Amino acid sequence: MSASTTGGRTSEARTRLLSTATRIFYTEGIHSVGVDRIIEEAQVTRATLYRHFKGKEELVLAYLLQADQAIRGQVEAVRAQELPAPDTVRAVARTITEGIRSSGFRGCAFLNAAAEYPDPSHPVHQAVLAHRQWFLETAVELLDQAGCTPADAAGRHFVMLRDGAMAAGCLFDPALISETFLHGVEGILRPA
Amino acid sequence: MSASTTGGRTSEARTRLLSTATRIFYTEGIHSVGVDRIIEEAQVTRATLYRHFKGKEELVLAYLLQADQAIRGQVEAVRAQELPAPDTVRAVARTITEGIRSSGFRGCAFLNAAAEYPDPSHPVHQAVLAHRQWFLETAVELLDQAGCTPADAAGRHFVMLRDGAMAAGCLFDPALISETFLHGVEGILRPA
DNA sequence: ACCGAGGGAGAACGTTCGGTCTCTTTTTAT
DNA sequence: ATAAAAAGAGACCGAACGTTCTCCCTCGGT
């Protein structure tokens, strides 16, 4: 039936499991869904889940890792265009608003996860922190190249606006949120 | 032992119950703590909980109602000072940063609750929406009085910054978050 | 003196949770 | 051809979940 090899890490059942977990965790939260829900919708048996993941927590971490890589990919794709620096910032902001306006948008996967795992020492919480550190560094770098000074403050300002937009994007009119966000980003880009 | 009457709604056991629930829900999340934890720390029996609340959900709603009233009280206290309009905005912003910098800060109770109750039709989610609507209206009103035009956009901008600051306040250095937030608010206040 | 509400103590309910187990079948690699 | 790995099917575990229940004691108001 399948043409590709079934090499351990990229098994088809594992893929189905992870994409199902991603969808359900993102749209319904983490603590409120059990593994039974996931194995049922992934059409996988219980044993298969625990063959690929040590437990639910590892599945959650894999979900966040996947989300992290997706976002990094988006940013890399924008950078590869080699636009003028301010336009690169604008393009990244636009991809964010596209996410907010897309159907099924449920906020930032990482902010949502942090709300469910408040303990800073928990692996899930730390995965959130790691992603956010990368994003902040990236924002500072992009705004520095765009000539914003001090770039640190500008980067933090950008991230703060993004966090607000992502958090509110599923609690208010996404179009208005996007407009407000883009306007705020122009404010950061504009020389003081 | 107690001097006041034991009139239904303000019973001492109920108060202990609600303040305990508030503390635990805020610091540890909602889905991840069971009623057993709450009744144990509140030193109340199971029957007492269900005499005062129909179930856990009603306890969650009472927790959010209490948080809502606390925040409204803060804003009212600032307004009562009758400062010049821009200073009123600054004072509200400062109370927000004081929250962020206070020990035990765990983000916005409402954003956290929304992350755990994504279903828009759920009573808890709706309580979050109601609180946010009030806050947005208040922000627009204050910024309008401060001479910001258009006040709608300014209010949305203010709320977005606040959301970002509250969300990130427990994921990054609170002092830097506060500084960034206050700086952003000055940007909103400053005439374009 | 009395009655009813509030509260304490704790057993019990059925359900769901995350996780482990055995057994069989299919698939892939050598 | 054969052994190892992957997957399906499903029983099973102890624990925790939210909820309801009975029983008893202590008050406060009439």
C-alpha cells in the first residue's frame, strides 16, 4: 500500500498520531483531552502510541517541536526573499496576521501551553521558553537590520505586540486585531 | 467564634473556599487541579463545597467574577483621583506593571482561562469575553479623554500591548516587560 | 425548647485518566 | 527463509476525577 520505507522515526502511524495530536491539542487544549481521544481519531491503537512516545508528555513536546519548526520555517522563507530590512519585518508581521485571520486560529500554541503548564521547571514550559527566546532574538536581529535603535527595545516591543495580537486574535475580531497589530508595527519601524 | 451573622452568601466557609480556589486556579491552572485539592487546602468538606456551588464550573466562574471585580476596583480607584486624562492612562498602566512585577504573578487570569476553555459557547469563555469587552471599552474611553484620535484604534492598541505584557510577564524578565509596556503606552499617548 | 441551616466526616458512585500488558498479524530487512 | 520490528486488538491496572449520599454535631433565631 505504501511506497516509502517504514523507517522507525517516520512511520506512518507516528505521523498520523502527531498530526492528530497537534490538531486536537491546539484546538481544544492539552489537559482537557485524553490519550483515548487521540488514539481514536488517529485510528491507532494504544500500544502504538506508547511505542513511539514514552507518554502523553512526550507527545505534547513533539507537538510543540513541530509548531516551533513550522514557525521557524515561515521566518526563514521570508528572510530568503532578501527584501529590504524593514520590508522583511513587515512580511513577518503579515504572516502573523495571516495566521490570525485564518479559520481555526486558536491563539499562540506556546502561550496556550504556558497557561496550562505554569511550573517553570516543567519540560513543556521550558520548551515554550526556548521557542520564545529564539523568537525574541530573531525579532531583535530583524529590527536591528531595519535600523531601529535601540534594537533590543524595538525587538521586545515587537514581540509584545505580537503576543497581544496572538492572544486576542481568537477573542475579538481578527481583522481589527490584524489592523491594530500592523499599525503598531509601523510605529516601531518609524524613526522616533 | 464569629461575630457576624451566618447569612448564606457570605459564610466563612464559602469565603475560605473561594479564596483558596482563586489562589490555586491562578497559580496552577484550572483543569489540572481537582476539587479534592481545593477542599483540602480550604479545610472544608466536600459537602460544603457542593452546598455553596453547583459544581466545579460554578467555582471557576466565581473565581473569575472575583478577579473581574478586583480589576474594576483598581481602575475605579485610579479614576477617582481625577488626574489629568493622560496621567490617568499612565496610572492605569502603572498598576498593570505593578501586578506584573509582583511576586506570584502568573499572567492574566482571563487569558489563562481562555486558553483552557477554547469553546466560545462555554460559560467560562464567555465570562472572559465579557470582562475583555468592558476593559476595551474602558481603555477607549480613557484614551479618548486623553485626546487620542481615533480613540478606538488607540484603545485597541493599548489593550494589545497590555495583553502582550501580561502574557509575557511570567515568561520573561518582569522588569523589562514593564519598561517595554510603559514605553509603548507613551507612544500611544504621544500625538502622531 | 425547638427547628432548620451550616458545617464536618467520610463512604460510595460511575467515569475517565495515563499507562502496561499479552497475543496475533503484517511488514520489512537480511 | 527467517528474524526483528511495527502495528492492531483489547483486557487490565490503580489512581484520580467530579459528584452524591448518609449521619451527626453545632449553632442562631423564634
